[in-house]
Amino acid sequence: MKRRQATEAIQYTLRNVPPGVDRALRQRAKQLSRSLNDVAIEALMRGAGITHEPIEQHDLDFLFGSWVDDPEVDKALEEQRQIDPELWK
């Protein structure tokens, strides 16, 4: 059997979530503009007494180190950044 690394995320499936809990979590997620998953994990952490442990996000890891300089894009962006004095009268 393969052992999990300490930093590897574990997945749960929760059943029989009371309707009131579901409504509260969904409402909080909407208010904070966060995912239901993030809000539910935050609630579990608070309930378990783990409030100061940072949540490590990996959503954009695939972009790390992928920047490529493109002179054509730089030129187009520079043209868009020009201020037209006639529009500001």
C-alpha cells in the first residue's frame, strides 16, 4: 500500500449534510466569492481547532516558470497604454 506524503491533500466524501449546514456554507461561499470546497475546509479546520494553519493553494502552479518574452505582445501593450489627449478634454 502506498503511503501519503505529509503535504499531500486527502479527499473526503461527506454524506447526510444537514440542509441548514449546506445553506450556511453555500451562503458564506457566495458572500466571500470563494468555492464551497474552500469554505467547507475552513469550517472543518475551525471545528477541529486548527485555525492558524495556512491553506496551501496549487491552482496556478502549472504557470510557474512558463513566462516567455514576446516582443509583439510588448509592442501591442505599449500601443494600448498610449493616452489620447483628445479623449481627456
